[in-house]
Amino acid sequence: MKIATLGPSGSNHEMIARRYLEMRCSGEGSLVLFTEFDEAFQALMSGQVSHVLQCSAHATHGDCVGRYMHRAYPVDTFIAGSKPLALVAQRAIARPTQVAIQPATRYYTDLTEYKTIDVPTIVAVADGLLAGRFEAGICAEEVIEQAPEQLRLLQSLGPALDTWVMFATQPLPASSPLRLDAQV
């Protein structure tokens, strides 16, 4: 199994894909990280990878399902938690006024007092915080450990519990227990 999913390295998509390979494939298989899901699905269509793993909360999930209908089929689904997330801020800024977010995280806590800045991934939020580009952001809580003198915890959010979908180019057989449409 060769899984395509969203990078960069350190992303929740990478973590969950590696966990999938370990738990469902005895650690056999490989992983290819892409910057956009359209690239991952194109790799699936061209046979460069055998599967695409996507979180259903990702902003492009609905578009990908529609764009690749009748060519990329959901063949597995499961629930998994992300890395523990947090609202993190620069220590030097007493009261941040803006917060960087990956759009899927926008409702994880009340952000009404902030101006939001959309960023493509939570890894990019963390990178921006570490580089001092953002006053605050929602990212993996572990980023604080990388720069405890620079960053502080505003609010621990815990892991996001999401539904994940694995796609392949062949649909499940009608007899699959995952196919409720075939059971009717």
C-alpha cells in the first residue's frame, strides 16, 4: 500500500497515515506527502500511489469527493484523534489581537476577539509562530516545547476527533459490510 496524503512532515495527516499503516497493514507500505489534495488525487489517478487518505474535516474534502466521483472511491473510514491542539501565543505580546488558523480549526474555541489569518496547515501555523510572524495561532500544543522562552499556552484544546476517509481507484464490492447502499 502506497498512501498519498497532505504534508508537510509533522502534519496530522502524516501521523494518522503512519498509524494506519501500522495498525491496518502491519507497518508495511509507504507514504507520500503532498502540498495539495488535488496533487494527491492526481497521483492516485496516474497510479503513482494506491490510496489517498483525507480527513473529512479538511476544507477540500467535499470538492475532492465531487471532482473524483466515479474515479476515486472511499474504501475505508475510521475515527482518529489529532495531536493535542492549543491556542498558542508569543510571550512578548501580552494581549494578541490576531490569530493564525487552519480553516478547519476556526470553531475549536471562541476567536471573536481576534482577527483571524487563514493558513494552509497547522504545521504552517506552528512555523509562523516559531518565526515570529504570528501573534497567536491554533496548532499542535507540542510547538511550545520547541521554544518555551518564546511561546506560551493560552488555551489547551486537546485532540480533534475526526472521521478519516481512505480512497482507492476500485470501489468496494457490493458485499462489503461498509456498503450500506448494497444492503438495502
